[in-house]
Amino acid sequence: MAHLPAATVTPTVLLGAAGTVRDLVGAVLSLQGVAVLVTSGDAAFVAAADPEAVLVLVSPGEEEWDVARRAGRPVVLVSEIPLGEEARLAAILRGADAVVQTDASPVELADAVAAVRRGETLLDPRAARRLAEVARTGQVTAAAEMYLTPREDDILASVERGESVKQTARSLGIATKTVENLQGRMFRKLGAHNRAHAVTIAHRLGLLTTVDLDVDLDLTVDLEPAGALADAGQGNLR
């Protein structure tokens, strides 16, 4: 008797911290006939990168967002807390194609997964208007909190000032390797190729304040005696 090939099941990959909420979302989707794969660690990216996969992020952390970004697949964000207009916009800009609450009905949740699988993005009218404003102006307001951590903001500000990695480490009181790791993570979040590109993108997103070049700057240089300058130079090297 010939064996028929198993039916291909389009995967829905569930990502998020292990616990009751993630398990409940998985159970609800399963009851709605959605084939759910729960995974983590190295296996998460392999599953998420499936060209037919839809990703469901349940109150995700940085690791889950990073997997979603690298996989480049449609994303449904399931949030345990109510998200305001700006937070929803930030989530969409970060890669979510639909945003639902954990208290949504089973049908709503399954419909969101089905919609993004079809290539749709679910936006309420206010979020659509805000997204249009962002597209026109190139500015994001409260989305900064969703993009960068406070320490990453410090690194970004240092990069804008033109400081080297060593200078940044010294001013923040952290190790050079830590600065390099934070800077690399910041680049990935912004989609930047280098330091200059990161600053350009950050200004476009409203994460940095544009410097007003029309202000009057005092460019007078007070000349110090040669000895004083030498002493100052030695002090910087200590």
C-alpha cells in the first residue's frame, strides 16, 4: 500500500516567555484550528524563518523581536497590557502586522493570524492616520521607548557627539566591550550599517533632537601658555 505524503501544515510559530499567558494563547489558537509550534532558543529562528510561517509574539522581549526581525515573516503581536495609540504605532513600525490584546476573543485572535498570513496589515483608523503622518514627516514621537533602552540612548548620544568607543566607555563608566555590544545591538534595531547611518536614522525617527545651527556660537579661543597646555595634555593621558 502506497504511503501518501503528509499534508503540509502552514506553521504558526509562537514566541514569548514561557508561562501561562503564552500557553493560553497557544491553546486558544489550537482550538480555532490553527497549527501552533511553540519554540525557543536556537530552534526559534529556524522555525521562524520558514517561508510560510506566521509569528505570534506574546508580550515579547528583545530576543523575540530580534528573531522576528531576522526572520522577516509576518508578525501578530499579542500584548498583556493595553497599548495606547503611540505604543501601537511603535509596534507596527517595529514589525508587527497586527496588534491584539490577550483578552481578545478566540475568533479575533485567529482572524488576526489568518489576515497577516494573507499579507494584510490590521490597522484601526487612528493608527492608520498616525502611520500616514509618520510617512509624510519622517518623525516618530513616543516610539523611542520601543526602539532603544536608556543605555542604548546614551550610546546613541555619544555616537552623535563623535566620541570614540573608548571615550564612550570612559564617560559612561562601563567596559569598552560593553559599549561595542550595545552599539551593535543599537545598529541592528535601527537597521544601520555604521555610526553615521545610525545617527541619520535616529534623527529621521525623532530619537535625537536636531541641533539648531542658527544660534550664535562663541568661537573665541583663549591661548594658554605652552606649559599649561603640556600639563593639560599629560593630565588627559593619565
